[in-house]
Amino acid sequence: MQIISTIAQLRMTLSDRRTVALVPTMGNLHAGHLSLVRIARGCGERVVTSVFVNRLQFAPHEDFATYPRTFERDCEMLEAAHCDIVFAPHESEIYPDPQAYTVHPSPALADILEGQVRPGFFSGVCTVVLKLFNIVQPTVAVFGKKDYQQLMVIRRMVRQLALPIEIVAADTVRDVRGLALSSRNSYLTEAQRIEASQLNATLTTLAAAVKSGHTDWPALERAAQDFLSERGWQPDYVAIRRRIDLREPAVPDPSHDDPTADEPLVALAAARLGGARLIDNVEL
């Protein structure tokens, strides 16, 4: 496995035109990231994993400075997962000048849910992902479904900018209690880690209620938020949305037994538990 830190060296290494599958990460890797690498392994002749903590997607009050950085361990894990190249640039390599040209995704998708709570987040994500796409020029890029809205934003960017890249979605990897694996889980105490599984449990219960015929979306969302709040969480949102565009669903046709028959739905949530902000989703 090669570890490359400059754009020039990476481009030289990739100049043989072999197909490339890219896995963008911010490091502090876990089994969820490695599942993306394994999927990428089957999508291209060469797998490139980027490790870069992107300042542009952090607000001033967020955890950019303290975000866990475990590069040596990350490289050991990636080598064991048969990654070919780790692209680990310094910040000055990706942003040699202040980034005045940025990507601004459609507010209809990017300024709701995560984008409403974290203004500018998706602009920062899209800007760095587009730069990585331009640097690596992959044929395939693999992203996890845990970051559901991010996946949708990136897919739409690729489609609207006519980028010759296939975006592959990977299922969320969970621990034995159902907690979605995340780099920020390291902020949890052991007791909080046990409690953290309630986020997925809440969404699963919400999904079951919808499947059983409940269609008062606001009431279902409020009940889920209240449940989390009573357990010591600080919810940012719990939402039932259309999968196609994350807009609020219409009241379904009462002649259908399945409320999701008219349009597939997804339940999404973001909430703080102690020092960790966790997100999750369940497709209905």
C-alpha cells in the first residue's frame, strides 16, 4: 500500500489509466469505513482512500481542532483491507489559497435537516469532494448511507455537473446494539454508548408506526423527539421525509394499506448525547 501526500505524486501514480474507486474519509477509521473499502475493491482496479479532515465543513464552534486523528492506526487498517493508495494531503495541499470558489448545492436539499442545523456544511462537503474527484478522477466513489442527506447531495452534484463518476451507496454498519458506527462515537462514555443505541431504536419504532398505518407525521416526530429528550438526549430533529428529495411527505392515499406505497419514505434523526452529536436513519 502506498501513502501519498501530494497531488502531483498521486496524479503521476494514477497516470497509467487503470480504473479507480475512491473512498473519501476524514480518518479515525472504523469497521464502517472498511466496508466501503471492501465495496470499492470490487468496483475498480485500484482503490484510493483519502484521509483528510476538511476544515470547510466545520463551523467555528464545532470540533475541527479536536476531531480524532489516528493516522497510523488508519493506515494499518487500510492495508489489512487491501487498500492500494492512501491519499493523506496536508491542508495546504488541498487549500493552497483561501478557498474563494466553493460549491453551493441547491438550498431545497442542502438547507434542510442537517443543513438547517449546520449552515454551510454541505457547501464545505461538496467543495472538498469535488476537489477530490478532480484530483483522483475515479470512475466510482463509495459513500455510506448513514450520512443519508450527504449521499443525496453528492449524487445530485455529480448528476448536475455531469461528472463521469458512479456513486455507490453502502449500507450502514452497526454494533451489536444497533448503534451506527461513527468516528464521533469515540466521544461517548461506556454508559452513553449503551444509551446511544436508542437513536436507532427510536427510528425503528417510528418506522414501524408508519408501516402500521399511522400518518400524522408531525405527531409521530414529536413523540420520537420527546422520547429522546426524556432520556437525556438533545434532539436537533427527528423527521419523516420522502426518499426522493427529503421533502415532507403528503398524506397518503387512505385506500392503501401501506402508507409508504405512494412514495418511499425515510426516517432521519440527529441528536446530541453528552459530547457526541449522532445521526442515523431508517428507510421505510
